[in-house]
Amino acid sequence: MNKKLLLPLFTLAAIFALSSCSGKLKPLAEEYVKAEPQPLEAIGGQVPVTINATFPAKWFNKNATVTVTPVLRYAGGETWGTAYTYQGEKVSGNNQVISQKNGGNVTMRSSFAYKPEMKKSELYLTFDAKIKNKTVQLPDLKIGEGVIATSALADAGTANAAIGADKFQRIIKEAHDANIMFLIQQAELRSKELNKGEIADWKNLVKNADEAPNQNVAIEISAYASPDGGVKLNTGLAERREANTSKYLERELKRAKVDVPVDARYTAQDWEGFQQLVSKSNIQDKDLVLRVLSMYDNDPERREQEIKNISSVFSTLAEEILPQLRRSRLTANIEIIGKSDDEISALAKSNPRELTVEEILYAATLTNNATEKEAIYKKASELYGSDYRTWNNIGMMRFQAGDLAQAEAMFNKANSVKSNPEANMNLGLIALTKGDKVKAQQLLGSASGVNELSEALGVLYLEQGEYAKAVNSFGSIKSNNAALAQIMAKDYSKAQQTLNAVPNADAVTDYLKAVVAARTNNSNGVISNLKAAIAKDKSLAKEAAIDLEFAKYATNADFSGLVR
């Protein structure tokens, strides 16, 4: 067994024992010291460590002061942790006092900002010791070796940048209304109503829609009576208004040679329309009328009578509200059918000026070729540069290509046109690639409503070491980052499922599979997945050789052959 890699207990063999008679410093047996975790592990960009030590009775000199500092050393540098100072019972100071007679327990917590070089490192304790004014030299003490850095495989650069989505609709639905008004308790159509401009314009709109090759039209007739004449009277009245309107419209459509479907219906008492008109009005006691409507909504006759009893307002209702409800409403439901996908794709190449901004943004989604997609977005920015989405989407393509500098420039350009959540989210991802989690959190906080935000937040939480939140944020996303969050949360079964479903799996996907295999004691999985990872990226052989995830396979011949 490799004792350096699998230390069950970090040793602290030379802190000291201070003798009141000699003043010499003696080693503290390693059985009195424990450091956790073992080995160290990078979490949220930090390498935390907790060192617990027990000073036995009669080991600490009453006149001693000792400052203990952990330091992590690696190729090319070292990083110092938090210093702790302890003092004897006769020393004046505010440090933790260690009793010479009874000894004492100390806890030292420290954290190192993670660097990749720390994967292969050694943890030491250093000492600055004095007895009264005399400096005592103590050697540095090695108490650990190496850092597990699996969490550092998080990569914001592989997350999906937010797209400025198009609003293209192939079929646009429109509804156009015109009203034919009736006199109280009458159903006859009046020439004054039939000849007004509103009706003429509506009939022309229907005819034009029927003749247009890319439009469909259907007509609805809705006839109403105002709710002030009793249910029986109003039912017959509304029915006659609908019949007369239908006959009139049938003649007009036939004359105009328009053949479209017509659906007719009537409503005896238009309480809904009454309530809407009252709500929008400024009539006196409006709130009282609305309250009566809600109180007697299941009893129309009682409701009508109660409203009539409000004498202060009923005359106003009769003059201003009720006449607007005596009508037949003509509705032209028009469907405008847009260009086909083939037409849009062809125009995007041959004559993009013929496309609206929504159509050209949609055109980019019709190709899987990244070069073609980016070219369409660039053309869109030339034609519609005042639309932030064009610039954001160029940045999205640059982000996907790994050109983060140009991507950042485009996202900033999009925000200069109009501050928008998509560019903010994407700039948040850029900040994460630079290790600026504070800025990233601020930017992602300004990206509410963006579809891709949950994945970006998942990466942020992952890099902050908040693994449960990361797993929850990733949800059902299948990516290396999502699987890594599950690994760090120790849900290896779920991580394996996610990795198996990652689209366009890469070397990191296979490497993470090897990590899962190592953590679940699947030696065959370790070898096969590392082999696949190294075949895609030879540099991973060197990484695996020093990765403590695979420490127990160091003497495995197949493993050694792979990472040699």
C-alpha cells in the first residue's frame, strides 16, 4: 500500500513539547494529530483542510509562544494558509493558552486557493517558536500529499450560451371585428348601419383575404341583446338579430364572390359585455353595479331587477352602456401563412433583404452547419443592426467556437444596443471562464426568463462548491458539467446515466466515466474509460497519472501502461 497516498492519519511529528526545566522542543507523536479530509480535495476553487491536534500533559512550556502555519508546496511555488499562535500560561497575550499540566486540544482550519499544480503537492506545517525571547528552530513537518481536483473539471465554456430567439410564426392569426347596431327591442337591419365605413372596410378586408394566396379566412357572427328586457324577450330578439345578420352577410358574400365558412350564434343577455363596459366606464356607483353583478351571477332576473333598483345610476346605464350591447358582431378570423422553410433558407443565401428580422433569425436555426449559421447572423446584423439579438447570436456562435474574446465583444455590443437578459447571461458565462464568480453571479441575476439560465446557474453553483444546488439547477440536462455535479454530490448512479446520455461525448465525458468507475470500485470501467479518454486527448494520460482518484490503481499493470 502506498502510505503517502493513503495516509489514514496526517502526522504532526515535530510540533514540539516544551520542558519547563530544559526548554527543548520535542516531537509530538503522530497519534495525537488528525488532518481532514484525507487526501485534500478542491471544493469551489478552494482546498480546505482541518487539522486537529492534542497536546498531552506536561508538553507545553509555560513561557513558550509558537505560531503554526500550514503551507501547500508544489512544483514552481507554494501557498500559505492561516497561521495559528498558541502560548504558555505565563505568556502575556490573547492567543489560545495551552496548560502545561493538563495539555490541550487545538483545531487549525485553513484553505488554499486552488491551482492545477496542487494536484501533485505536499502539505507541511511550519513553526515560528520562542521561549521568552529566544527563537527555537523547528523543522517543517509534512502532513499530507496531493489534492483531488475532480471539481476543477467544471467548464463554463462548454455550457450553452443563450440565443436571442426569433419570434417567427409561419401562421399568424388575426381577428378583425365590425359591429352592426340595433335599436332597443328591434332586430331590423338599418341602412345607416349597413352603409357605414366600418362595415365597408370589413367586407373589403374579407374579400382581400379570400383572394390572397397566402391567407385563409373564416367568419363568425355573434348576435346579442342587452340584459334589460327579460330572458324570454331577449332570447327571441337575439335570435332574430342573428338570423337577419346571417341573411344579409350571405347576400353580400355571394355578391362579392367570396366563398368562406360562416359560423353564427346568439347570446340572449350579454352580461359579460355589460360587465366589461361598466368596468371601463366612469359612471357613478360603478363599484356598486359590479358588486351586484357578482352577487347574483346565477340569477339573471334578480340581477337585472337589483340593478334597476339603483335609481341613481340606471338612467346612465340605459343611455351609455345598454345601447352598445344591442348588436351583431362580425368577426373575420384571418390566417396569414408565411414562407416555407425551403423558401426562407433559399432567400437567406440568395437575397436576405427579402426576409424580415424574424425570418432571417429563424433561417439560422434551419441549418446545423456552424459556418452557415454564423454567416446568417452576420448578415442579420448588417440588415437589422438595431436588433440586439443579431449581435448576441454572433457572440453565441463565437462562444461555441471557443473564441471567448470575440464572443465577449459581441455580447457587449448586444447590450449596447439594448440591455438584455440573454447577453447578460452569456457575459456571466464569460466571467465564469475567467474565474470571476462574483461578477458571474451579478450578471446571471440579470438574466431572468432566459431558457438557458438554469444550466448557467448550475455551472455557477458547481464552481462555488454548492453541489446539491447545482444538481437541482441542471435538472435533466445531459452534460459533462451536470454529471460532474452529480459525482461531487456522490450520486454515482445518476452521474453514470447522465454521462451515457451526453450528446457529442468527448474526452472529458470518458474521463468522468473513469472517475465514477474508480469511486464505485469498477476496475474494468476505470481502464476502458481512461483508454477511450486518452485516445481522444493524449494529455489526459499525464493527468490520470497524478490524479488521486486513481491512486489505488497505481500498481495496476493496465493502468500503468495507459498513463506511462
